[in-house]
Amino acid sequence: MIVRRATLEDLHPLAVLFDEYRQFYGASSNLNLSYQFLKQRFENQESVIFIHIKDNVFTGFVLLYLGFSSVACSTYYILDDVYVTPIYRRQGSAKQLIDTAILFARHENALRISLETQKTNYQSHKLYEHMGFVKDNEFQTYHCFLR
């Protein structure tokens, strides 16, 4: 099992995995949309994606977006997506992906990695807390949906 940074050459198999991820969260399958979304992230250098590979099969990914802290005058990363194909879960893949994201963010001298997860995603809560993430009890999240 290896984890490495995804490149544009990985786009086709990554788009299949990303489409699977979107379906997992209730979106309809749309491989072309998944492909185009990821292609734009690569072309505009808007994200960093690490992929988990086992036996030449893409088994998972973690997607990071760069954020900025005005108060600290620093950068941070938003861990927006982490996904492992169901048959490869419980083998340490998610931990490897998140470890790689943390090492990358440290290397980039980022202030932190932030993430949001569903309140009922208890397994992920345990993993994140085990890996050093701290639950934010100070700030409340709000959204203004535009469509």
C-alpha cells in the first residue's frame, strides 16, 4: 500500500473513485461531472489530492484546499474530502491518507488542518481525535446556500 500525491495522469481512475465518493454521500452518479470537477482543480492548482493505492488499484483519496487565516497571517488546509472504497476500509488506509496530509501541511508550514464531518459520523470522530484533531467548541458553523 502506498500513498502519493495525485497528478493529472491519475485523473481517469481518480474520477471513478471520486464519483463513488459522491454517490456514497447521496449524489447521483455522473462520471463526466466528477472528471471535469477534478480536472479543473488540477488545472487551476486549487487543491492537493493524495491517493491510496493497493495492488495498482486506487482505493482512497484525501483532498485538501488551501485556506488563509487573516488573524495569524498564515495559511492552513481544509481537509474537505477523505474517502476509502468500502472493501478496503478498516485496513489503515484513511489513517495513512490523513497522516500524509498532515506531513504535507507541516512541510508547507501551514498553521493547521481544519475539517468538518457529520455529527453522526462517530467512527471518523474517533479516528480524527486519535490523530490529534481537536473538536471546536468555540465556533459555530453557518452556511448561506446560494442554490
